[in-house]
Amino acid sequence: MFSIEAKSCEGTLQQAGFRITRPRKAILEVLSQTGGALKPEEIQDRAAPLCPGIGLVTVYRTLTLLADLGCIRRVHQDDHCHGYARADYAHGHHVVCRTCRQVVEFHGSEDIGAVIGQVSRQTGFRIDDHLLELMGICPDCQTQDSAVEDRNGG
């Protein structure tokens, strides 16, 4: 598991010229305590006790700002929606559990850069950004699946 330091994101916000408002602080706190990707509505629900009256529009705006600053990343999910997860690396990627939605960030590798260069040469595109997200089943969910199969004689 990895952890975001809410204080470091607050510093990033301040360095970029943004204030640390109560809603922003609440959203950062929620994300710092989460090991998976949360949809904006889930973030709003969890932030409400920390900042009563926080609105969904405020959540969306804050998430967009935090993503633009690299404090969090969008995570695409099976239901064609996206959630938001913490970002620890300046250029990291995510692996997402299809069962429990746990998100683990991993550092980008040189091999990804090679693939991007190859695609750029093949297509003529000037690629300025990318998103790599891997989906699978985490070790805990694999263990649970194996236990169910064992009980069912499979």
C-alpha cells in the first residue's frame, strides 16, 4: 500500500497559488485514507463529516485541480466511470483490482518510453502524455477466490 501525504499536496496547492480551503483539506484527507479509487460521489459522502455542506461541484472542481497538479490520478473502472486515487510518483501508473477496487501505484519504466517512441514513429503523432492502467485481481481477492473454490470442490 502507498500513502499520500495530505500536507505535501497542500504545499503543492500553495506553491501553485491556490488556497487551502476547508473542502480541499477534507478531500485530501479522504484520499489520504483510501487504498482504492473513489468516485466523486463517494468522496463527497466521506468528506461531508469533515466539511458539512460540501457540494458535488466543489468535489469535481477540486479533483480536477488536484489531478492537474499531479497529487491524484484518474482511474478508469469497469463500469466505464472513473474514480480518483492517490499519486505518489511524479510519473506513476496504477494496477487496479477488478474485485475490491484496490489501487496500487507503480513507477513508470523506461520500457514504456520505448513503446511510446515506437508508436510515435509508426503513427506520426507527437505524443505528449499517456495513461497506463493495468487491471487484475489482487493477492487478497485471489486468496478468497481460491478458498471459495476449495470449499466448493473446484
